[in-house]
Amino acid sequence: MKRKLLFSWLIIAGIAGTALAQEPVDQAMVQKIREEGLNHSKVMETAFYLTDVAGPRLAGSPGLKRAQDWAVNQLKTWGLQNATREPWGKFGKGWEVQKNYAAITVPYYHAIVAIPKAWTPGTNGAIKGEVIVVKIDTTTDFEKYQGKLAGKIVIYDTNTKLLGGTKADLSRYTDEELDKMEKAVAEPARPRRNPNANSPQMNNFMRLRALRTATAAFLQKENVALILSLGRGTDGTVFTSNGASYADTAKAVAPELETSGEDYLRILRLVKGGQKVEMEADIKTQFFTDDLQGYDVVGEYREPIRN
């Protein structure tokens, strides 16, 4: 039996080897591909137009449309047919930042690193106000601040500490780490588990989400001038997120700035330490509701007809 199996494998190997041997490698074409890839690549030029030239490209924003229009025209120059922006369905409101300035003015002047949260409104002109710390763990905490926050700049209390600073941004793998990676064996895929709607983790997640929604509604109703929230990142880098829904039916929220950890925690320390902190800000954002559709850029490559 073993001899028959061995003979069968030899035949298969021979057929495969013959098939591979019969397919000549076009070295000239390989060289042309290498030449295009190494010396005529358009990758950086394409990235330049889609990022630096088009600017921020939030879904539904004018920046995304600029990038898409450029891509459509570029596909046409490359010879693709029917290049166009093709709608895939309803998305929601577009949004962009048109002006963003915020700074501490008391106890001293310091421009802060902060970015408007996506789909939040602006300040409707320049504002000045005192920074107030709020600590809201449950909706019953709303009573402590009711009628006291109008025109104030709100910052949330937190015990968060900045991470990082003790590890290099880049490091080389050791020989032992490389050896372990080389000998790694792929683990079988684990079956996907549906989240347990009644688990403590899910219940806590739903509670926190409901509290965030209720807090946003409360602060908007109290007419706060601006909210400062702690952004992810260190060394002045802020990873932005959305502060409201992009749905055209979404409820109004207060203006909100995602603030760098260094500036956020400095302001928080000052206020909690009994120091009066005042800020000024001028934030302008715009919503776009004329076209609520989402779009993909598509084009067709048609094989040339050969005689």
C-alpha cells in the first residue's frame, strides 16, 4: 500500500514539475514590472493627493468628495471606463472643522492641543468662560450641577494617568524573539462567540453608554459653553473620535473638544487644586445635509480587443 501511495505522489510531482517547466518565464516582462514598481511608482504621488491635497476625509465631508473627485479623474487618465462616484445608500450628515482655537487665559496664557469631536457644533463665535470640574457617576449626580453650568467650560473628573514615555518608539527584536516567531505554529480558528447580553461586562457597557447619552443631553440642556474630554494619545498626539451621531435625525449636543492628555490633566490639576482657570475658544464647524448618500469610487477595466 505504501509503495502505491509513493508511486502516486511521484506521478503527481512529475506532472506538476512538467507543467511548471513548460511555462517559460518572460524575463523581459519581469524586468519591465520591476522597472515600473521601483522607478516609476505613483504610490507617493497618489497618497499626496488623497491626503495632503484633499485634506481630512471624514465620511460625507467636502474633503472626502475632493479626494473622490480626484480619484475619478485619475482613473479616467489611466484608461478606465465609466469611472464615477457610485452611491451605496444613505449615510447621514457631512461635517467638517472650519476654525479651531482654544487656550487657557487664567492663571496664564497657554494655547492647548484640542480637536473638535466629529459631528459636534461650534461655539457660535468667540467665547470666554471659567472651567468647572464635573463628576457624574449616575444620573442622580445631575442635581448637583443643575442651574450652575450655563456659559461654563466643563471638564470631566478622572483618575487617568498618562502612559508611555518609558519605552522606545522603535526597538529591534532579540534573537530569541525572532527564533520564537520563526517556530510559531498557527492556532486553529476559534469559533466566534456571540456576546452574552446578560453578562456583567455587557450590562456595564450598556449602563455606561446610557449614562453618556443622558449626560450629553443634560449638559446641552444646561447650555454649557464647551466640553473638554480626554483624548487618547501622548506627547501632544490626539486620536479623535465622534461626539455625536451622523444620522440626520440625531439630537443636538454641546460643543466638545477632544483634548491632549497633557493639557487636559494640567487643567484638571489646576482646578482641583483650587486655582481658578479661565479659557477662551472660537470653534466653527459645519454640517452638510444636501446629500445624505454615501459613495464609493468605481471604474471598469476592459481588456483591449486583440485581432
